[in-house]
Amino acid sequence: MKISKVETFLVRWGDLARPAESVLGSTAATAVVAVHADGMVGLGEASPMQGGVASLQVIAREMAPSLIGADGLDHAVTLDRLLHRLIKLGPDGIVTGALAALDIALWDLKGKAFGQPIHKLLGGAWRTRIPFYASIGGNAARDVDGVLRTVEARLKAEQPSAIKIRWDGTRGEIDRDIAGDIAKARAVRKLVGDGFPLAFDANNRYSVGAAIRVGRVLEELGFAWFEEPVESYHVKAMGEVAQRLDITVSAGEQSYTLQSVAALIESGVRMVQPDIVKMGGVTGLMQCAALCHAHGVEFVPHQTQPAIGNAANLHVLSTVMHATRPAELADGWARAADTFVDAPKPDGGCLVVPQGPGLGLAIDQAMLARRRLDVTG
Ligand code: CA
């Protein structure tokens, strides 16, 4: 399976009247790589951080020349070579996002070549319907009523199996409104009732002491997990919070290598959340799943992307024997319908794992042509 062409481009979401410049570096687009071989095309996407443009540039300039002419079936060897050749560009971020995109594209291609969905090539699915949770962002900026209205709307529209309230807020600012955060958590618990699974995502906005105070309240309120209570780069602090609380503390969406996921586990974190568009794509996530299985740690991937990332994540999740939590479905998933004909969407509290070859995604080619934005020249 000889790779003949590697394309990189953004796919715009939403209003096409919006000026192209305003889409660059925003979350209004997805950073896509398309790998061609033997008349087939495999699609992948890079981490959306700053629009993913930097990862696309690294693919176009530094990676594509090594891929042309390579056998697509040798893809793990090819990508490992590229990681080590470019490692001084930074293994955390742009390069790993680029490699994740290529890995997903090459699995899509491989699935198309064999006429099988990715999960079959990975060893088969334990389940083809995966419960999802609605991941609801932006709650630091809302008052209690605003949080409740937002949660109610998502409950009604999506009928999720669980809900995660994310704080987001200003990066670098910590312990801003602990009492207010607790009030919002209490109000949401009251709204959904005692039995409904809830999670709380601090998005790294607490000190260790504040995290433990908030965590104790979340335990009392029966929250299922407490996500990223402290700064992601303070790995020991994350482990300290995890070990001092009874509630499950999770982290790992900002881990880009297997080694950094291992460091989190060593620190005491017992639920890790690597992201398929950052952490090695399908191959990297399967390695994380094995690492978690070896350590008895919960493997619950982070996932924010509407179409390619979501589908790739579902293929991996379907193969995991011990799936302990629902899959993440973040705000904005409906964008997928702008370009993809049958991207997974909520269906009775679940997402259905695609069964077509590769990722199993079908593209509206006419719409793709209108929404494509070339950024790498
Ligand atoms: Ca998070």
C-alpha cells in the first residue's frame, strides 16, 4: 500500500459567511490530514489547540516527504521514526498532534484496504453501543442559574447517560471562587437528582488545599469523578490530591506521550484521560489502554472533536474490556453534520460505533469542497 500523496487542510464548521481569517486558530475548524494510497484516502485530525494549524504545517513540511512512497502498512515504524527525528521540536504538542493525525489517517486507510472497520483490525469490539456523557464547558463564567439552564438544555437535547460540568475559566488563575464553585455543584446535583452520574472538571484551577476542600464536597454530593483539580504540569500535586481524596481523581488530557501517562499513574492518579488526537492516535491510545490494564487504572479518554476524533475514539473504546465510564461527547458535536453524512450522534444515551471500513465515516464531498481551507501552502 504505497502512499502517494499527503494533504493537509482545515475543515470549517458553521457559518460559511464568516471571514476565513477569523477561523484560523479558533475552534471553528478541524485540522485534517488526508493520506492517499492505492486510490484510497484515509482521514485523520490533529489536536485542535490553536486550530491545529501548527501540526498541519509540521506534517506538510517535515513529515509528508518521508511518507511519500512508504508502505502504509508499515505505519507504526514510519511514525516512530518521525517522532525520534523531530523530537527536539517538542514531544508534547505540535509534533505529537501531527503524528496522532497521521496515525488515525493510516488506520482509516488500512481499514479501507481490508474492507473492515478499525475495531475489527484491533481485535474486535466488546460493545458497539457506548454510553456517552455530555461534557458541558464554560461554567466558571456563568452564575448558578446560567449553569442550571445550560445543564437542563443538554439533558433535554441529548439524553446523556451522565454529565460533566467543566469550569474552563482563565488559564493560570487559581482558587478564584471556591464557594461559588461549590454552590454550582450543589445546584446541579439538586437539579438532576441523587442517582444521576455527575463529574466535575476543574480544568486545573485549584491549589492542592482548595482541591481537597472542593473534593470533599463532591464526595458528599456523590459525584463520580473529579477531573484535573490542579495544574497538569504539577504531576506530584495531582497525585497528592488523588491519594488524599476518596472520590476518583482523573487527569491526562494534557499528556502527549505514554511516558507522561505512566508518570501520572506513578503519582497516584487512578483514572487517566489521554486524547486520541494528541496521544499517538489509535496506536497511542491502544498502548495507553494496555498501560492502564497493567496497573489497574481506569482508562477514560478525553475527546472533544465532532467527527474524525470522535469516531476514532469510539473504535478504540469498543475494544476495551473494562470500560468503566461513558465516552465524552463535548459541546459542539453537532458540527459533524456540516460535512460528514453519518457521524456518530446521540442515540438513546449511547453513541453507535461505526461499522463501515476504516473509521466508517462518509463525507459529503461537495460540502467538503466548500468548507476546505488550505493553510499550509
Ligand atoms: Ca477536562
